[in-house]
Amino acid sequence: MTRLDDTIFALSSGTLPAGVAVVRLSGPQAFEAAKALAGNLPPARKAGLRTIRGRNGLVIDEGLVVSFPGPNSFTGEDCVELHLHGSRAVVSAVYEELAAISGLRLAEAGEFSRRAFENGKLDLVEAEGLADLIAAETEMQRRLAIEQSFGGQSALYMEWAERLTRARALIEAELDFADEEDVPGAVSDRVWGDMADLLLDVEEHIAAGKAAEIIRDGYKVVIAGPPNSGKSSLLNALAKRDVAIVTEIAGTTRDILHIDINMDGYLVRFFDTAGLRESVDRVEQEGIRRARIAIEQADMILQLEEIDSESKHTIDIVSPNALRIGTKLDTHGPSVSYDLCISSQTGEGLEQLRARILTELQNTWSGSLVPNRLRHIQYLKEASNSLSEALNGTELDLRAENLRAAASALGRITGRVDVEQLLDVIFSQFCIGK
């Protein structure tokens, strides 16, 4: 069990060794602990060069010290940052000195961010966005995380909750003061039209959740088709390196191989699968089974077939996400039987293939606010269901209760309502030092 009255410390910068290592302290003893190592602290929020010494007076390092008095700090507590030379020996020596001070301990994963949440500096959506921003590897992942970590997503949910609160206030006024002349009687005209609009907004927002999943986890493109149709050759051509073994022997690929490619800021995950055909080989059968599962889960399927092939193994893939690709264009020439013809050997048609994939990707997300986590979707669905029940109900007091439940579900997304059981799960996913 963590103690909020402890002063915590941890490395907040990248993996050592590095040019600079930032050791962060937060808690009631942060300033005194920093003074024990660096002497008098510089003025708040101004960096000062200080010599860092151990208890024996020997010099550990020389670096910059910056103090941030609470509540105007990241965690809302007194914070100090020590900007040191980024060697393992320096950081280890500073850790040893800090751990020797009573009341100080090494921070747990995500504990700085959790304290920021506990002290009202972040809500849960902003905290999750911060974690995603740190983990972002592509431009679109960065943009999606920015919308969350800088409060855009939270502002949307708070605005919806305020609309629900206003609606409940009008309903409860009619329930409690129905005989008063200054209380409007036609609540339905003022409330239910707005609640119907809100329900549409929430449902559209939920439907956009797939876009966030694609941005965060990658756009899944499965390369499928019969044996020797050029699947592994295409994977290697896209990766611009030898990822998969390519031979003329049918059934060479038995398991699923995948590569991740950054395409104009989008993460695209390409999967090479076993050739689809009837087989009595148990290992190949397992590969084909896995291939079919991957096809079912794909965002796009590249259904490959050698141009003018007379193969008896061709198996059509019935899916609106399938793109029929004719391969070995350099050998056979183009054909109108396919959506696109390519040659992995010469590269002809590969730019057109990339363009088709990017077009589909750009249609998935326009940069608008979208729910970014499964738990967001779950609570949004709860809010949608409660709103729907309120709109379809007949008893005014029950309809008001449904609106309260909808607002409560929205509050759980940001952490403003009853989420204590979620905190350990959410903040344990952070790195130590954040």
C-alpha cells in the first residue's frame, strides 16, 4: 500500500547511460532532501548549478537543480528535479543518498502521475493520454495522445455531463415544485429534445472508437492467398529487407509473420500468412487455421493471386475489406481481373498499393476526438443505455434517475466518480519516474 505522506524519488528521464539524467522528488520532504544533497536551493522554477554531495561530503556530481513548490507543480506537491550527468554510477549514488533519508522511498510505477490525479492536477483521461504520449511511436499516435493529455477529451465528457445535470435540475424542479407558478411545466420541450441530440452525439462518438484502436494498435493488413502467389515476396518488398523465407516450394510459410511500418505517420502492421489450400499436412493445416483467424481480424486483406494463374488452390475471400491483387506483373503483364497488379521483384505497383492503404487509413480518422481505451467505450455504452432508457421511459422520476446514471458513467471515464478500484490497474501501466 502506497503512502501519500511519503516523499518519493525516481529517474524521470530515459534509459541510462544518457547525456542527462533527471531525478525527480515529490512530497513533503522533497526540499529538505534536495538541500541535504545540493545545499541551498535556487529560487523556485529557476535552474541553479549546484554540487551534489553525499553524507560523507564527497562530491557525487555537479548539475542543475530546479524546485517547484506545491500546489503549482506536476504532482501538486513540493517537487525537485536534479539534472545530473546520465551515468549509472551517478544515479546509483544519488539513489543511495536519498534512500538513506527517513521518509523517502523509490517511487512505484506511475506514482507521480497518480499523485497528480489524487491532487486534482490531472483526470484519468489526461493521465492515460500522458502515458500514450510517452509511448507514441508515430505522428498519428502523438496527435491522438495530445487530444487526451491536454484535456480536449475530458472537456467533451464534462460538457456532456453538464447537459445531463441541467436536464435533471429541470426535471427535479417539476417533480418537487409542480404547483409553483415559476416552474415550467413543459419539461419535455426543454429537456428531451436536447437529450435525444446528446444520445446521437454519444453513439457517434462510440462508433468512432475503432479509429482510435487503429491509431494506437496499428492498421492490420493481412496478406493472404494460395501457395506461391507471392505473399512472402510482397512482405519482404514492403519491409525492404528479407523478413520471410521465399522458395518455390508450396507451403513454405507455415506460421504468421508480421512487420510494422510507419506509413505517413500511421502504424501499419502487415501479416504474412500460410497459403490457403486444402492440405493433409497437420502443421500446414494449423498454419491455414491461423491464417483464417488473422483474415477475420484484419482491417484490410490483400488477396494475392498470380496473374493468369491456373492454380486449383485459389480460395475466394468474401470480405468488404479485401483487395484483389495480381502478382508477378513483370512475368505476365497487367490484367483487368484485379483491383491492382504488382511485381515484388521490380517494385512496379507497390507505390499504388501503398497509396490505396493510406487512403483507407486517412478515412478512418479525421483528427476528431475519439474514445481511446476499452474502458472509455464501456462507460460510454453505459451512458448511452441510460440515456436511451430515459428517453423511452414514462415515469418522470425514473427517467431522472436514468439521467443521473448516464452522468455517473461519464464521470467514471474522467475519474470524477467512484473509480478507486481502477487506479491500481491504470497507473501500474506507467513507467517508474512518471
